[in-house]
Amino acid sequence: SALPTFTMAFLPRCARGSRARPLLALTRAATPRACPRWTRPLSATPGPASAEPPPAPQGVLMRLLGPETAVASEGFSNRWAMMVPAFTTHLCLGGPGFGWSVLSSAIVREHGFVSSAATDWSLFDVTMPMPIFFTFLGLAGAAAGNWQNVVGPRMAILTGGMLFGGGMVVGAAGIAMHSLPLLYLGFGVLGGLGTGLCYTPPMQALMLWFPDQKGLAMGCLVAGFGAGGLLFVPAMSQLMSNFQRAPTFLGEMGAVETTTRAGVLYAPNEMGEMVAAVQATSADLAKISGDLATGLYAVGSGSTGAAEALAIAGIVYAATLSACALAICRPRAGWLPAGYVPPPSAADSPSLTVEQVMRTPQFYQLGVTFACITCGIYGIFSVAKGMMSEVFSGVLPLLVTSGFTSSYLMMLSLGNLSGRFGMATLSDRIGCKSAYNIIIATLIPIYFTAPMLVQQVVSTESPLPLYAFIGTTWLAVFAACGSISTTPAYEAALFGTKNVGAVHGRMLVFNSIAAVVGPNLFVKLRTNDELSAISRLLEQVDPTRFEASFGVPPSGAQSLIEAKTVTVSKLMALMPVGTPDPTPFLYDSTMHAMGGLVLVSAVMHNLIRPVDPEMFAQPDAAAAQPPAQTGALEGRMLGSLEKPIPEDAGGAKRL
């Protein structure tokens, strides 16, 4: 055996050309493959040989929460019991994200309470936590896939739960301290990272528990994410109602002396001191709960209770997710549901690796389609409560109250839940491509006809067009959120099921893009329309009445607009009776823009074709590794060896 050993030690220095390859092959044939001393580096100090280094010791957390602890015991076979912690995990994760507008509609007037004060955050500022949340959800899902597989579902969910709940508490501190960076860091960054870490482990576990009902299992699971708002919205509304504090009333507008400084309105308080004030019109009071009178209120003297409510929610979420982490587990190796026999083709159906998927045009075509469909839904959810109040409370003030707008947001959450479950089940029957076609065909007419329904409400002052608007937007949420639950099955149909968890983590990046673009488009277009409406009203307002109310002529209104002292509702209070109110039409351009994005998704989806079968026959060189015994020596001379494509155990249904 000395000759092979000498040859292996000598070859790295002299075998640089192709003539050495036959000698290396001869050496491989003559070398006993199990000889442990050849795994020792040549420069190592001679001593007792060891085939493999001893395993690294595990830490306390890995021994308590590692992947070995998350395997079901031999006698456990109740797979439906695993639906409870998985569903509850997604129920917690989906609440703050999709129910954010119940908070944003409050903190946009945290200082003014009855309406936004000069020191309050803008609508754009308070909308951004939701896009940041979903952005970091996608980034965490894409980057942490391998880590989640290493540490197992329990460690991943527990870590994510601490980040998620802690982020809510940090965000609450940002609201209390009026620190926008702290709010973004807590709710947006930490909350999004925690959601991304918790999102896919329950999905992967349920796909193992339900190999025969993947669509049903995924539908139930992601329905929990959509249903989170059904609990979050009423809970936050009740908590804010308990903790809110009404502001100090300064008097009727015109009954007290007022002045403006740098665009900010000032009025005397009980001590005779001039303090910053906001004017509450009947239109402003229709958007909030409580029995308040029109007039002037001291800025900073009240509180919406949003900070306290969000802090309590964060603590509850952290505790609930920790319990779910300890309860969830995967089936033991070789387990199958009673009576289930994998299809004969399941073992022969290959899957692409993640690296191969990223090189296919189908991945990006599906991603762009997915993003364009969901843009509108993220936009609607980011402003749902405020949009319903702005558009309809002035026309139907007795019907569209603060409670009505909260109920509307809950109805959208119900559509989110129903769509995720219903479309996932439908895709199992008709195929993912057909399901996507139905979603696109549903959304296009809804977005383009929504402004017409608003016009009908304004012109007729009837609740029937309002209910039609609510029904169509609910249907839009149903369809678009159905694409979220259908996409993992679409990925499995295109690329195979073996790596669908990691592939979907990459696909969540497109979800994050939609979560940023949708709310930003809604807010930007709505703000532009609002400024245009104010400009038109300033051209029509009586200059004398305007100067009597705000202390400056209409030509000097720019500073008042920037300080939020002049708004559409305050200008409408000065306009002659019969002047059309532009407020209900502030979201018309946003609806048209969302319809245009869905048209883009229709074109892109039509380009998707099945993946070239030759891709499934190509080995993935990037993922290959040299043989363990001689990798350190042979890898430098011959390069990495390619491993075969792993077999698919799920039997994915093709397009």
C-alpha cells in the first residue's frame, strides 16, 4: 500500500497536464476507498488515523429546540392536530400586516386627534410601515431558507416569534415617542424579519403531513395568514378605545381669537396662553369615534391609544408564537397517511434545484405576474379604513361611521381568508394556470368600474352603489389573495415539489416588491389628486372668508397646506352650498393604475410555458461536491464532480 500513498502525495505537485489523468485513475483503482489515513491532510502530524472528525457539540438551544426534537413520536399519527399550531402561527403573522390601516388611520392624527396637526406624520409616513414589513418578510424568507432547514421548525418559529412580538413593542415605543425611525425599525424591520422566519416552516411541515391533500393543507394554512385581520382589527379598535384620551376643547371657530404662525393655527387655552390648535369640522368628526363638537382643539392634549394597544398585541403575539413553536413537529421518516399510496410516477418526477430555477424565464414571468396582481391588494389594505371614510362618510355620514369602516376592513380580511382557501382548492381541480387566468379576468373590470360606483353613490346618495363597491372590492381581495395561496402549487407544477419551500422563499421577493409599490402608488396618486383638488378650491373660495378664517389671503395658502391647516374638508366649509366635494374621487386614479398593472400581469402570464424537459435532465454543477475521501486533492485537479438531480417525492401536478 506504500505505492498508492506515495503517488497520491506526489501527484498534486507534478500532475498538471492531461498525461497524469490515467495515472490518477489507476491510483483510484488501486487505492482501498475506505482507507482512513488518506483523509488526513498531508501536512498533518503523524498520529492515529481518523476517518471523520468528531461531530461538533450542540448548544443547549439546539438540544432543546433543534430539528431532532421536532419529529413526531412513533405512536403519533393525528396529522390534523398539526393544523392547529400551523394555522395559529399564520393567524398571528397576518394580523398586523393586513390590518395596519386600523393603526395608520389613528396615528396620522396622533397629536391632533380630531384631524392631523402640523407635527403629525403624513399619510405617506404612516403607510410605509406596511411596505417595510412585507419587504423584510420577503427578504427573510429568501435568505433564511437554508438556516430554517438546519435549525428545524421549532427554533425558526421561536426566533421569529420573539422578533415579531418584540418588533410590535418597539413600534409601540416609536408611536409613544413620536419617532418615525423607531416605528419603522420595530414594526417594519423586526416585525417583517420575524414573519419571514415563521412563515415557511409550518408550510413545509404540513406538506409532509398532507402529501395527498397539499392544496387543501396550503389553503387552510395561508387562510390563517389572511384571517389575522379578523382578530387584529376589532382587538386593536377595542384597545385603542380603552386607552384613548380626548383632547382639550378650546372653543368654536370664530368664537375665539386665532392666529397663524408659519402656517400653524394658534388659539388661547384656559390660561390665556396661545397654543397650537386644530380645527375639527363635521366631516373630520365623522371619521372618528367619540362624541365631540366641531371647533378648535389643543394639539397634543389627547391620545389615540395606538401605542398602548400595539404594545399589548406584541406581548400576546410573542407568547402565542412561542407556544406554537413548541407544539409543531414533522412526521417521522417513512410515515404516510393511512390508505395513501404515492403515485407510481412520484418517485420518477424530478425537481429543479433552486439554482436551476433561478436560471429559468418562467420564474421571473411568474414573479412579475404575481407582483402585478397583488400590488392593488396591498394598496387597498394599506388605506382601507381611511379610504372608506374619506370617500363615503361625507355623502352618507349616518351610515359610514368609524365602526362601519372597521367592519369594512374586517370584511376585506374575510375575503383574504376566503380567497386563499377557495382559490387553492380550485387550483387543485382546474390547474394553477387556469386559476390565475380567472383571477386576472376578475380583477380587470373591478378596478376600472370602481370609480363609476363612487360616482353613483355621490349622485344618488343611495347605499346600494356603496354596497356594490364593498362587494366588488371584497371580490378583488378574494381573487388577488387567492394568487398568494396558489403560487406555491404553481411553483411546484413548474419546477417540481422537492425544493418548493426554498423556491417560494425567493418568490416572496416579488411579493415584497408588490407590498412596496402598491401602497406607494395609492398614497402618491391620492396625494397628487388631493393637492390638485385644493388648488381648484382655492381658485373658487371667497378670499374674504378665507382670510377671516386663516389670517392670510388664498395666495399665501402654501404654508397652511404644508402645515395641514388647510385641507379639502376645511375649504369645503367655506365654499358656497352646492359646490361639488372632490373628496370622494381622490382614489379614482389609483384604481385605474391598479387596473393597468393587472393588464401587465395578463400579458406576462400569457408568456409562461412549461419548463424545458431537458432542464430536469441537466445535473446542477454548482451544487456538486467532490468525493469525501479525496476531495481535498482531486478537487483541485479535476474540478467539482456533478451530482444527479434529486428525485421528487411529491408527484407534482404539471401545468
